[in-house]
Amino acid sequence: MLGFLQQPVMVTAEVNLNMVALTAVGLLSRLWQLAYPRAVVFDEVYYGQYISFYMKRIFFLDGSGPPFGHMLLALGGYLGGFDGNFLWNRIGAEYSSNVPVWSLRLLPALSGALSVPMAYEIVWELGFSHCAATGAALLLLIENALITQSRLMLLESVLIFFNLLAVLSYLKFCNSQKHRPFSPRWWFWLVLTGVACSCAVGIKYVGVFTYLLVLGVAAVHAWHVIGDQTLSNVRVLCHLLARAAALVVLPVLVYLLFFYIHLLLLCRSGPHDQIMSSAFQASLEGGLARVTQGQPLEVAFGSQVTLKNVFGQPVPCWLHSHQSTYPMIYENGRGSSHQQQVTCYPFKDVNNWWIVKDPGRHQLVVNNPPRPVRHGDVVQLVHGMTTRLLNTLSGHPRGLRDPALPSLDIWALHATSALSSPPSAIPGSGNPRGSSPFCPHSQSRHDVAAPLSPHAQEVSCYIDYNISMPPQNLWRLDIVNRESDTDVWKTILSEVRFVHVNTSAILKLSGVPLPDWGFRQLEVVGEKLFRGYHESTVWNVEEHRYGRSQEQKERELELHSPTQVDISRNLSFMARFSELQWRMLTVRSDDSEHKYSSTPLDWVMLDTNIAYWLHPRTSAQIHLLGNVVIWASASLATLVYALLFIWYLLRRRRRVCDLPEDRWLRWVLAGALCAGGWAVNYLPFFLMEKTLFLYHYLPALTFQILLLPVVLEHISDHLCRSQLQRSLFTALVVAWFTSACHVSNMLRPLTYGDRSLSPSELKALRWKDSWDILIRKY
Amino acid sequence: MCGTTVCRVLSHVLLDNSLGDGLADTILVCFMEMRKEVQRGWDETHFGKMGSYYINRTFFFDVHPPLGKMLIGLAGYLSGYDGTFLFQKPGDNYEHHSYMGMRGFCAFLGSMLIPLAYLTVLELSRSLSAALLTAALLTFDTGCLTLSQYILLDPILMFFIMAAMLSMVKYNSCANRPFSAPWWFWLSLTGVNLAGALGVKFVGLFIILQVGWNTLSDLWHLFGDLSLSMVTLGKHLTARILCLIVLPLALYIATYAVHFMVLNKSGPGDGFFSSAFQARLSGNNLHNASIPEHLAYGSVITVKNLRMAIGYLHSHRHFYPEGVGARQQQVTTYLHKDYNNLWIIKKHNSNSDPLDPSLPVEFVRHGDIIRLEHKETSRNLHSHYHEAPLTRKHYQVTGYGINGSGDSNDFWRIEVINRKFGNRIKVLRSRIRLIHLITGCVLGSSGKVLPKWGWEQMEVTCTPYLKETLSSIWNVEDHINPKLPNISLEVLQPSFPEIMLESHMVMIRGNNGLKPKDNEFTSKPWHWPINFQGLRFSGANDTDFRVYLLGNPVVWWLNLLSIALYVLSASVFAVAVQRGAHLPVEVEGLSQVLLRGGGQLLFGWMMHYFPFFLMGRVLYFHHYFPAMLFSSMLTGLLWDTLLRLCAWSLASYPLARCVHVLGILSLLLGTAYSFYLFHPLAYGMVGPLAQDPRSPMAGLRWLESWDF
């Protein structure tokens, strides 16, 4: 029982000094003078503001990537005791003393440093020599672009770290699969693969490409497991289930976890609230929650409400009306109803209040007990400040309208006409009689088209001019997200459409800003062509109170006062997650051209650079500029790999085996992960329409660099036939590596920005005309 | 009805005897009510018009390659259509114009889809019932029917796609007799059809990729066969290169040659093309033009951007609206020729009239500082430190000043690319840049379309980034100067490859330019397989004659179910094979049909569907129809195979046969009945909308998004 005491307690440690040394120099290269420059460098200005939001726990929305990356950076700020008080507005601004620059930059720098020993491990796990593995690590170590990127508060180095971690742990998992499946070690690496993939995706969406690559390789390996007839069916099933759980289910859960933490941290309302739905906003502290807290839940006849459009494009806005009327005649000669304007207004305003009225009664107050409005009820909407009714006009309720328009409109002028503006595009040639394709509704039919969307009906607040246009102000309530047909209209939660009873047009935000006469507010129309579901036709009640005042004066006072009464509501995590994720994917970023933007074709041969920072007085500067020798040779290695691979493949098909089977498999796996990693991280950029920068290429480059020593070792082992050739080749490789080190050293001042160079030195460094190196003019 | 008889005869020739008249009659479905509708529906406005252009030989521009429209034009020509109908607005009556030829041609190709699908599935599955089921699915699909009734490119495109698929499948079955006559026949026919598909729309590329993939795997298979010598392999490779690359390419180029040969008159498409291109067209002012060669002060010119499909520098008497930079006159680019494109070159420092005969002619030279005055409004081309309306990082360009007197922001330095300072500037040939003197920015067009206030013309900006891109390079096209002698510019005519290249660039740019506008309801690819929403062909209100493009929901949802079922059953078989299970001979055969034949069809469906997810251009419901053909074929093959498997698992033979026959029959009858229900969509309906109980379609609006 105490047998273990009979043996001495032994600890055997195997230390791979290569690894230790690589880690040490990696740390040295990335952490040296990390807090310099003490100024905002390039995209730090972008990430910094989100760190401040995290520190202050204010909700924000960033369409560029999932929250994990931002959270990691914020963790650095948290550890350094950052209070979030810094104005991130200008590249080059000096950091104030409360900003812990060193700890903010620490995590990316550590990730960059640890990528170096990981490269060593990956090449070793792929089955190549220690020499090749060390070579790969050293190349990553001296790659200037990677050093620059990891020394700043940016996310690429963290992304690369997790990409490499995913590949490394998958390789470790694969290698333990051969010996002891289902051992703790096997499980550890399998789970780590899934977690690392999910972290990579959580930092930037592009991480998904590496994840798909790993999944693809895993699927091929799983297919081999299925084909392994020495395993029992149950065993195969266990293998498949374990992989599915660790590589599919687990990453999804971890990804959700990021959002969970994100939403847990950001609990206060902030500048991006407006983009989110009312329900989401109500779940944040302050902001809308303060306003809506305690509103009555069920909308009743007599309720006073503000109606927000669910689509929120181009900006979130509320249904609005005001005293001004539509102009009699528009610029293009079409006439209007000259009724009171109804618009959508992106700011809170007392004119956004509407009263839900029962068409059968005159009162504008809520009964006691309140009579809730249900799906399918017919209502009138009374504008609170002017007591006019929401109305849309069509002279003939049965609708004798011009049939010509819809096909033209829906089919969107199929091809050429979208390009070539029709002759009427020549200014000033608008058709005064209103019979051009843009205004098909002739006035004689009383059918009034909306000011800017002539295929739809105008929506107005009805003024009784005592002419032959009777009011048509009945709207049927259609609750879109109802559970049953008798559902009650609920504040915030219900998404409703208003269907005009006479014409079955639907109240819709067209999103077009009106001209000056409409104060540039957004146009609201009655859509009669498209009756399917679209978010721009859906509205929800945001602010709500039961109206109590009979008199208009009192009512106006009531409209000005904030809402009261108490009920609280909560949105489930999944609902908040799905809304946030959807908004993040659809939020439109400014894809304007940038001075340093580039195209994917510029990247392979490093035809571009990015100036990150310039010292305010001297000409010390930091550039994202790679080691040209490494970039060129890595691209060349990829090409050589591809050619050799095709050559071997064709010869194997003709039963000529140049490589032994295990060597061949090793060669294929190295290609699948390294060349494949390069391809999946590079090629998709050709299809992307957003603004691209050189740093987008760095993940691909890392994989390409891993391939370089693999190809070199292969050439030395298999293509050099004699000892002499091999020695010659080795000498060449040494010479090449020395030149790479030399180049790296020459570019060092631009990488660290620690030394001010003279204009002539800077000019000498401008090896390509397309490089943009900043030279001060004195 | 001569069309119907021709159709009947042809279908008898083409179809197997086993089919009998049944299927032949179904083809007539397409023709049945075609004559009734004399109104033009929907997109006929475009393709009908383009047919007329061929007949009238006027040059036009379209984003699609020319073959489809040429065929329509030919059909119209042969049937006596004279090209005089205007095709202005959907819904106009044809009156006396002979449109039946063009419609009949499209309808005929549309009905040919059914026999083609029938033969393809027959070849892949060797089962008559599978082929019949497929044919029935396509016959009874209202969507295919509607689409083939009108003058559109889609029936032509689908015909070529299906014909290519059929010939590829046929040639695959000839693989055991390489270099025999049928082998050559089907191989070259594949090539011909590929050229046809690509020549109608660029979507034809997908079937080319499919055939390419099939050929590669075929070659790979042959390459692994050690009994074949390298010489034989070389022959195989050469045959494929000849028939699948050289032949289609030659035919494709030939269609363009015919296109350019036929269209030799100036027409509405001129402005899309470069100045050199226009010189080919008779009637264009550059055709055999003689204009002054060198630019001089006082010349009236038009300036054209060198990037394709940007157009001419343009201004008009309208201001930028409030909030968009300074409230000065708009400057845009415009694709059409217009008097507002005219500008006068003036010296920056004197306002004297250079056309005064007493003054000597003074040429503009590279590096000169000039002022460009808009001829109609007498305002100067102007730029300043205000952000441009759309491209915020650039500066705004406006028209400024009164009667030509402005300020120093009107001064531009004119530079010729790759020339020495002091050289004269040549009309048409010199590539020039205009550099704003004070801000140092370059005049360019961003190619973005301005909103309504800018009449949807394109934005002109002054870009501070001096990267040399085509969008900031211009050339002078028209040039009027009474003091200079005119010189003939015959030499300019571009060669045929240059024309080909240019027209492709313009088409590709045109295609990319078809972006959905903000807040426009657009069709999304995920809508399509679930038949989420149709397209109105004509009529919207309850009193109109309405035709609505919507797939037969029974067929489409069956297709959708079948894809899922196929993936499931195919993976079960694949795993079983991989696990080394021994299947009985019958099941083995069926699994081969499922994996090989079904695999090809599934691949075809994916190739014709998934790429649309990556496209940025405007998408329409009808883009799904080629994919839908593949998915219907898959459905036919799958259900037949599954029913056979089901029958096989039942022990006794008569029962088994009964199950199979009953299954097929119920599917056939089900689709036929659903067609009976939904046929008014295609043949047109009058009466109230579907939500009204008196409507002919009452109760059939199964999805709320269908708006018929």
C-alpha cells in the first residue's frame, strides 16, 4: 500500500533546449522596449476605443469581428489597471500617464513570441528534422512584419497564435491517434484543437478559414478511420462522435461563451444603442431601459405610443408627423395630396407620439380596465400633438390602377437600363403631366403616389379640406411574431405591421431622405406591390403609456412628461446573442478607400507597405514592412511545392513511386496544412469587397513560411543525388538565410522605430517604388 | 397553329418510341395559350428590343453575350418580323407585328428541356420510370412553363445547358468505345453546346466547369489505367482539348464576329465603348471622322474616361444639394452623348476669345495650366477642400464661376501620360491627366452612382492619391475648332481581339454594376429552392390579366426534400462501401446509379446554385431555374431508386412490382394534380387577388410571401 515509498521519488525532466532558446529569443524580440513609442500607433486608435468601452462597461457594436479579440486586449488593460479614460481620436497622439501601454501591448506580443516555438513544434510534428523545425522558427523570428504587428495593440498576432495552436494540437492529436486513442493526452489535444479554432474565429471572422481547413483534414482522417476494418463499428462510432463533439459542438459552445461574457461585461447603454432593437436596448442599464422601465406591457385602445421601425436602415427612426404639409406640386411636376407630412425621424421628439384609437369611439383615453388591442383589430392612429389621423389615399378602393408599372419596377429594368440612365435623366426634362414611368398615377384618379417612391402610396395625416378626398384612416393590426391569432399587442416585444383596410397597402419606411420641404426626414409610404415580409414594413412600440387626459392641452403636457409604472422584462441570452451577431454581420462599415489600402495581388511580392507611426519630431518611424527575402522565397517555395506535388501525383498514378509511402503521406500532410493554410487564408480575399490592407496577409504568410523549410529539406533529401550536391545546397541555404538575417537587420529601424534615420538612409531603404517611406522635408 | 405541328413532328423524331404521344402532347402545354396573350409581358421589353436591333443592325450594349439575342433576332427575321415594333413599355399591344416567331422559338427550346431531361435521366439510371418521373416534374412545373412562354434568354440558356449535360452523359457512356463515331459525335456536341450556353449568358460558365471537372476525372481515370500507352493518353487529351476547348472557343468567338459584323450602325450602346471602338460604327461621328488632330485653346471638346463604362465628363444646371459639400453646380460622368458633355479649353489667365480670327492658333501643350469651361452653363471645372459626395476621402469637383470668371481653384494642369513636357496633345490618342493646381489632386471618376439628386449619373472626384489608375486618365473624343484643319482618323480602328477584349471588359463591368439599390426588395439565393417568392410577369391588380412566375410548390418542395434524402441515402451507401459491407447484386447496382448518376446531378445542382451566394450583383428568382432542372432530374432518379430498393426488400415479386408502380404513379398523379391547381399562374388569371375567396387562386396562397 505504501509501495510508492519504497522507491525514491524521481522527477525526470526532458528539456528541449532548442525550444527554450527559441522562446527566449522570441520573447526578447517582441517584448524589447514594448512601451515605445508611447503614442497611438495606427489601428490602436480603433481597438483602443473598444478597450475603453470594456473598461467602462458600455455597450458597443463593432462589425469588424467577434468580441473575443477585443476582450483579450481589454484583459491587458484590466491587468494594467486602465480606467478607460483616454480619447482615442488621432493616430500619433501621446498616451496620457493613466494608459498602461506595456500591459495593453503585452498579450499580442506574447502571442507573437510564442508563435516562434510553436512553428518549431509544428514542423517537428509534421515529421521533419529538428534542423528544418529550427529553421521555420528562426524565419518567423526574424520576419519584420510579424514583429511589428505583434509589438502593437493589434489582433493579427493573436489570430496567428491561435491558428498555429489549432494546427499544432491537431497534429499532436493525430500522432497520438496512432498509438493510444482515447488516452487523456489524445483527448487533451483533440479538445485543445476545438478550443483553439473557436478562439481564432472569435478574434476575427477570417479565423474561420483555418477552422474549415482543420475540419477538412479531420474529415479526411475520419474517413480513413471509417475505412479501417480492424476497428469495430462501435469503436468507429465512438471515434466519430468524439471528433464531432470536440471539433463542431465544442467550438460553437466556446463561441457562444465569448458572447455571453461580452454581454455580461457590457451592461450599460452606450453610443451604439440605436442600432439595436428596442427590446435589446431595454436590457441595458441606463438609456432606453430607464425610459421604458415600468411601462405597461399590453397596448390598449387609448394608449400613447412611439413606433420604431424594425429595419433601422439607413438609420433607426420613429414614425413622426408635424404641422407641415406635403408641397402641392413636386419639383418634377407631380402633385401631392397637400396633407400633413408623415415621416420617420431619427431622434426622440414629442412629435413621435401616436395614440391608438378605437374607430368606433371618440375618446382618446384608456378605459378602466384597459381594453387590449389584439392581432387583426382595426385601429386608427392619432398623431398626439396635432390630433390628426394617419391616412393614406386612394381614390378607388377597388384599385383601378395603371398596370404598367409593377413589372418594370420589380424586374428592375433588367440589364442595361440600370446602367444607362434613360433620357429623362437629363436634368430638367421631367414630365409635367406625370405620365413618365416614374409617376404612373394620373391625378384624375385621386391616387396619390408617395413623394419619392412613386410606386407606393403617400401616407399623410388627414386634414379635412372639404374636397372630394374622404379620409381612409383605418388600419388593420398584423402582429408578425404572434404565437396565436388572438395575441395581444405588446410593448417592445410585438413586431407589428399596419395594413391599410381600404387598399391593403402596408405602412413602410422607404428610407429615402425627403428634400428640404420634408426637413430631410425619411420618407414613409404605403407599400401596395410587395406584400411579403420585410423588416422595413414592421414597427414596434418603444415608449408606451396609458393616456388619461381628455383635453388636448392636458394631453400635450402628458406627452411631454416621461412614462411611469413598473414592469420589467428580460431578453434571453440566445435572443440577445442572435440579434447582436446578426447586427454585427450586417452593420455597414465605411468601405471608403484608404491611403494605405492594397489589393491581394500586391501582397505576394510585398509591393506595398503601411506607415504605422512617425515620431512627431525626428524621422524615427514604424512601418509594416516584411522581410523581402523571406516573402519572395516563401512564395517560391509554395510554387515549387505545388509543381513537385503534381509531378509526384501523376507519377504515382502511373505506379512510379519516387517517395516511400510514409514519406509521401508526410509530404502530403505538410502540404495540406501549410500550403493549404496559405491558400485558405489568402485566396478568399479576392472575393471580399471590403477595404484590404497588407496585414490581412500575415496569417497566410505564416503558413507559407512554415512550408519553406519543409520544401528545402525535401529538396536536400530527395532531389540532391550526391553528397556533393547536398553540400552545395546546404551552403546555398546558409547563404540565403544569412541574407535574410541581413535584410531583417537593415529594416530593423523601421520595425522598432527606435532610431531616427537620415533622409539618405531612408531613401536607400526604399527598395521598391511602391513603398511609401516617410521622408521629412526640412 | 403551325408551331404546334412542327413541335409535334420534332418531338416524335426525338423521343423514344416507348414514350408515345403522351410526352409529345405535354410539350404542347407550352404553346397552348401563347396566342391569347398579345400583350408583351415583362422582360420582353429588353430581349425583344435587342432582337429588333439585330434586324435593324444598330449597335447596342447588353451585359449578356450576344448569341441568345442573335437567335431571337434570327427567329424574328425568319418569321417575318420587321424590327419596327418599339418595345417601349411592358404591356403594350403587339398589334399587327409578327411576334409569334420569336415567342415560338423560345417556347420550342423551352419545351425541348423535357425530352432532354428525359434522355439524360434515362442514360444515367437506365430506368424508364425515373426518366418519366423527371419529365413529368418538368412538364408540370409552372415556373419552367412561364419562363418559356416569352421572349427571354432563359429558355435558350437552359436548352444549351441541358443539351450539354445530355451530350456529356452520352459521351460518358461511350467511354468503352473511344474514338468511335458516336464518341466523337457526343464529345464535339458537348463542345458546341458549351459554346452555346456561354454565348447566351455568362451563367453558362457553370456547366463548363461541370463538364471540365467531369473531363478531368475521366482523364485521371484513364491516366491510372496502365494498359494504355502514353501515346493513347496523348490522343485522349488532344481529342478533349480539341472538342472541349478549341471548338467552343472558336464558336464563341464566331458569335462575336457575327455580332460585330451585323451591328455596324451607330446606336444606343455607343457611349459604353471607347472612342476607338466607336470609330467602327457607321453613323457615329467618329466613323471616318475628320477632326483637328491637336488640341488648341478655344477648342470645344468632350472628355472621356479611359476606364470602361464610365463615360464623359458632364455637368448640368443643377447644384449639389444642401449638405453635400459646397452648393455649387454638379459635375458627373454620363454614358450617353449629350450637349452637356461639351467643354471649352481656355487659358487660365486670360478670358479673351481664342477663336478670334485675328489671334494665332495656340496649341495646348503637356504641362500647360488650363481652365475648362462648361459650354452650356459657362461655369469652370472647379475643385476645393470639400469632401466628395460619395468617396469621402476625395475632394469635391464642381462647376463654379459666372461666364467663365471664377477663382484660382479653377486651374488645372494638363499632363499626357508618358510624354515629355511641351508636346502637343493629340485628340483620341493622348492619355491625359488633369491635376488640380492648388490641392494637387487628380481629376477622376469613382464609378459610384450618385443618388437621385445626381440623376443617377456617376460621381466625379478629385483624388489626392496619385496612384495611376485608369479612372483618373481621360482622353479627348470630340474636338471642334474651326481654325484648325480636319484630319482623317481612319488609322484608329481597333483589331478584332481588341474589340473582343473591350466588349468583355464592358460586359463584366456592366454586370458588376448591377448592384441592388438601398432598400430595394431583392431576391436572395436562399429564397429560391423553397419557392419563397415569385416574380410578377404582368399585371398586379385584380382587374388585370396576371401572369406570375412561381414554381409549382409541390414539385419544388419535393425537389428540396429529395436533395436532403439523397444526401442521406448516398452517405449511407458510401459509408457502407467504405466499411467494406457486401451488398447484394441488385442493391450494388442501385447504389452505383445513386452514387454515380445522382452524384453528377447533385454536383450540377450545386454548381448552378451555390456560386450565386458569392455574387454581388442584383439577383432574380429566375436565376435558379438551371439549378432547378438538375434538382428535378435528381428527384426523378432518387425516387425511382428508392422505390426499387423498397420493392427489393419486399420478398415476393408481384408485390414488389406493385409497390414500385404504385409509388411512381402516385408521384405522377400528385404533380399532375398540383399543376391543375396552379396552372393559372402560368396561363394567366383574371379576377380578385388570392386572399379573396372568389379568386381563381383562392386557398392556394400557401405562403404569405406569394403575392398573386
